[in-house]
Amino acid sequence: MSGATDEFKALLIRNRGKLKPEHFPKIITFVDSYVSEFTAAGEKDYIKKLLAEAFDIEPQRLQDIFECGTKELAAYKDDFSGLVPDGLAKLYVQYLDKTEPPSSFHFFSFLTVMGHMLGRQCHIDQQIFKVWPSMVTLLVGPQAVRKTTAAIFATKLGYGADPDRVDNFEKVTSEKLHSRLAQKNPATGILTLPEMTTVINKKDYQKTMIADLTNLWDNPDYLPVETMGRQEVLREVALSSLMCSNETLLVQNLPLDAFGGGFFSRILPIYEPVPDPNKLFPEPEELSKELLNEIIYGLVETTRVQGPVSLTRLASKLYAKYYKKIRRNAPLEPNMANWVSRMATGHLLRLAMLLSICEKRPEHVYIDENHIQQSYDLLQWVCGRLPKLFNLLGTSGVGEDSQKVMNAIVGNGGRISRAKLTGLVYGVMSARHLDDHIRTLKQAGLIAQVEGGLFDDSNVTTYYKTIDRGKK
């Protein structure tokens, strides 16, 4: 046995009952690398015993985790609620605590609607461009994770607080969107899409939507457009967007053009891979009318905010530190790197501005170092979910059947045995075609092959697992 495996066993013995679910990904990766050594030394059962004791779980639960990757682990981990800063947005999350959508969906839906209500009343001046409060948010997750529920509720609440400020666009073409914005000055609105891919997809007539939205999301002062066959000019644009989709529809419908020209980097993707099993309410409790009134009053009060938003000296210093850190440590994967670059120049400041307004709500807002830190922490949470999402979206260029294979692996938790994968695609493709698609995904850097498993009787069992392409 190598020194690495001896150290691994010693680590498990030292940490009986101490290891947490978040340690599993690294543990599984190590065991995958050294399972042949454990097998040759006849220590597989001993390693299973040490692992069960270290994580304080039943052997069958341990086996489920090793065979299904992180599928079950993610369902039990709410690491977002503790990040929500004090202020109006936190009141909103508390108000909806006993509802099924994840707190992250409620939080970012609320900020998106609030940003829309602010329009172009405030901004951060970056000399050659301005950061406006308009957010572009995409809620992503499987069916039954309550994406649309969160988005619609936040939009309705904003409309109830001030109907004159909430101008909601739904199913639209580029020309119709331009036409409606051209009727307003400033050209403000919120694009709400219960399913993003109904408007942004691979159909030829919708491809111009990507370029048009990219321009609109920059909130230009002056934008010439074509509306229903005639030339118009949009002035003082502030287009917010609150969109929803699931992994499968994004992979099937999101065109490769979406990653070019900065389109996707302007979007803040909030990814919840599984529903929270602790948030099941067959008979929801009555929501607090007192909290609702306080939230509506707070939303109306935010409309007093005017003018440029400044950073304190300490806030500027902390922002400069994180700006350099983010830009210097960008991931190697190109699409992820594009998004991270935009995070430093736009998302970080925009979120800090909205958090300051949530907390203070004065007529003139300033950002202190706490708001920069809170914004950075929230975006780090977002970034932690992105590699898996970008792995999925990266399959949009490998063909429909290869996407089906990738979806099967991801749906099993990011790890699956050859036998189970064959069973899932039986009747859809032959073994030879499956091998072709596996080869394509491996060459694209999307999956890796592992020979043998800790819980397999056979030493030649083949597994496939997704690769985190978002890391350096």
C-alpha cells in the first residue's frame, strides 16, 4: 500500500463521527483513484467500515452516496439562508419561510423586482460606464423546485406595492419588446419568463433575440432599434429580467450563440439542483399580514432613492481587493471565465447597491464595506453552483443523443455505472452508439471514466462521472 492510502486510513480513524457531507466529493475522488490498491490489499471492507464511522452513517446510505455521486447530498444542504443580510430582502425571505421555493429563489426574485422598480433613479458611476440596479436573473432547477412560484409571487408583490412602476413583459419577440419600450421614456420594464427557452432558443427567427437582449441589458442611454417595420429610438433603457428554466430544457434549447458576445455573462444564474425536502407544506401556514405590510411599505419607500451611489473609502478599498482577486483567479473554462469577469465589473457592485438600499432606504445611498463583503459572499455561493450548471450547458454543442447520455449521468448525481447507464438508454441507442457518445463526451472534457468501485464485487466495473470544468 502507498503512503497516501495509509494517510487516508489514519485520517478516517482520527475523524470518527466528525466528517460532514461536504467532505464527500473529495473522499469519493480519492477512493476512485486508489480503489485498485484497496482491492489488491483486501481492504475494501475495512475502508467501508472506516468511512461509515467517520461520517456516522449507515453502510447502505454510504453505498447510495458512492453509487449516485452527490445527488442525495445536495438535497439536504441549505447553505444560503445564513448568507441573507439584514434588511428588506431578509424580511421578505422570512415572510415566505414556510413556503416551498428555496430561500435563494425568493431572495433574488425580490431583488430583481426591486431593481426594476428603481429603474434609472440611481447608479454607480464607473466613469466609462454606469452600473444600474436592473438585474437579469435566471432561476434554474428541476421540476417541482418551485422556480416559477417564486418569480411570479415577487412580481405580483411589486405590482401590488406600486402598479405604476411595474411594467411586466412576458412572451415577446424582439420587435414587440422594442415597440413597447419605445412607448416609454425612460424605457423601463421587467421581462418575466416562466420558461426562458420559449423566447430564447435555437429557432432561426428567435436568434436575433440574443443580440437584442444583450444590448438592452446594458441599459444604454440611446439605442436605435427597428420596431414593427419602422425605426425608433429607445432612451434611458432599464430592462430587468426574471426568468426560469430547468437543466434539460436549457441544454436542449440554449443556442451556442448564447455564450458568445457576453449574453450569458450578463445573467445571474441561481441554481438549485434539487428540491429542499425540509420545505414541504401540504397545508401552508397563513402568511403574516404585518410582515407583508412592512415589506410593501419598504418597497414604496425605496422609490425615494435618487442620484449616484457612492462607495466609502473602506468599501472602495475592499472592492478593489476583490476585483483583482476575481480577475486574477478566473477559471480556465472559457464560458465560466466570461461570467466571472462580468461578476467583477457588474454583478458585485449592483448587488452591493441593492443590499445597501435594502438596509438603509434613504434618498441618497452609499455603499460601505459590509455591503461589498455581503455581495461577494453571496456571489461566491452562486459561483459554487456554476461549474455543474456550465458542465450541463456545455453539452449543447455535442449533439442531441450525447446530451441524453450526459443528462442521464447528471440525473444520477454526476456518477453512474456502465450497467445502469445502459439500462437507462436501452431502446434509445445501441451499445455501439452509446460508446460513440461516451467517447464524444470524454473528448469534450465533460466526463471521466473510472474503473472499479468500492462497493462492486467485480474489479472491472466501469463508472462515468462528470468533470468540474469550472476550476483551474
